[in-house]
Amino acid sequence: MISRHIFFPEKGVVELRGEPLSPAPAPMHARVRSEASLISAGTELAVLHGQASHAAPPCKSGYANVGTIEKLGAGISDFAVGQRVIFGGKHADVQDFLHGENHRWARLFAAPNDLEAPDLAFVPLAAISFTAVLVCDFKPGDSVAVWGGGLIGNLAAQLFRIGGARVLLLDPNENRVELAKNCGLEAVAASGAGAVQAVKNWTNGAGADVCVDGVGHVAVIETASQSAANFGQIALLGSARAPYSLDEKFFFDVHERGLTIRGAHEWRLPVVSSRENRRSVESVYGALFDFIRRELLQLAPLRSHVVSPHQAPDVYAGLRDNPAQFWGAVMDWRGSLD
């Protein structure tokens, strides 16, 4: 059997390649046939263009996948052949995926049969955004300012809204602001000092109870500290990839005004719930399934393209060079790749 997958052979180059799979998966691997996978533009473009610390070409890509189990290794007993799953697999039509470790990137999760594959492909990214909601202490009616109108920031803003917060999304890009409004969010095109003033105007001068960096740029953290209310919170959701020096005023703000900084990286969640910790990747996925089912989480506006894997080079180029037309791209693996 041949696995067809997206591959970055060198910096800036995207290919659809094939490689043989073994006759049977290893004991703790499941052979999964993909339905759809979502491109995580921030992470994957950073890898593709040599700007990520955790991976670099040559490499496979992807981590947001939904599919069906075709074969199970002898060591897997908690899933069955024919079961639908969400998993952190690469962009591939079929692959052997390691299952059973205590983190979401080596674990299968049951997926419902009543939701569409292009929607389910968003769930792993939405779970990343959900982490910011879980780590922050807020109540219905509290003000939450989210920086970044990409998928991570948009999804975080929607999830805070579902939790009952008043939410303002800020991004300098007018297209992303319009996208946020199409998702039912209040949004404004602003950055830097303009964003600080926008938040102050929105909160009648008080500042936001919670400020979320959904960009992954350290400069946003400084802006957020100036936008937060006294005793407010700053959630670090994005992964910083650009060097930046914080001004001493940032530390003065944190110290004098009693700000709390909360790390919101999704690795902090265990994969399954326990008596000691109800919140887990598994419970978050369950909540997201419910939000999608009840149309509380708006995904259709976030999906700019559903494409064949053969179109991958053009789609990655579009995500990098044409953000006005490309923002959320899903690869549909259900058609023929011949």
C-alpha cells in the first residue's frame, strides 16, 4: 500500500509524495484513512520557510486530521476498525499513527459520525484556542480582548464569547477584521498604541479583564499589558517566533497594576479526564463537538478553501502571499489521487 502525503523537501517547496506502508501496522499504531485535514497556517508556514524551532524541511507536515481506522496494531484495544477518529496525523490519504501516549499528538480520539469532515478538521486547532479559555479566570460579562484574527485568535474569541464574555478582536488586517465580523464577533482594525486606545474606548477607560495574545509576537504582549485592567490577566496563546526586547514599562505594569500572566499552551492538558482533573483534551473535544452541533462555533466563514491535495503547492503559496483570499484551507482526501 502506498501512502500519499504532503512533503516539504526543502525550504519553500511543497510536494505531494508517495511512500510504501508495511503490510500491517506496528503494535501501537493504527492505520487511518483520512477524510480531511486542516492546514495550520501559522505553524506550517513557519516550518516550510525555516522559521520554526521544532521542525524544518525536509519533513512531512500537518497535525489536524479526521479519518477512519482501517487496521489496528495488536497492542491497541480501546479503538475498533471502522471507527471514526480525530488525530494529530500528517496531511496524508492513509498513514500509520502512534496511539496510547499521554499527549494529544500520539493519541486517537473518537469522532462523532453526525458532523462533517471539514468541520471536524478544525477541532484540533479549536482545542488549542480553548486552552486560553480554560486557564483564565473570568465570569459572564467580563471583557476579553483578543489580538490576532487568524484561525487561532478567531476561534479563541468565539470560545470566550460562548463562555459569556464580552469580546473584542483586534487585528491590523481589514480582511481578518471582516472575517471576525462574519463570525459574529466585535472586531476592530488596530495595532500597537491604536489597539490600546481601542480597548480603552471599548471598556470606558478601564481596560480589558482578560487580554489574549493569539498572534505569537512578543510585541503584542507589551500592547496587551497596556490594555489590561488593573489586576487583569494576559493569556499567552500564540507561540512567539520573532526576537523582541520587552521595555521595562511592561514589567512595571505587571508589578504595579497586579497583572497576571497565564501560559495557555495546549500541552498543559492531559489527554483524558480523571478524578483530579476534569478538563482534558478528550473533554475539550467533546465540548467542541457540542458547540459545532448547536452552531455556537461558527466554522463556515473560517473555511476559505476545500481542495484536493494536488492543489497543495498553490494553497500554501496563497496562505503566505494572498491572505485576502486564503485563510482556512482544508484538504479533502476522499477523492482519487491518481
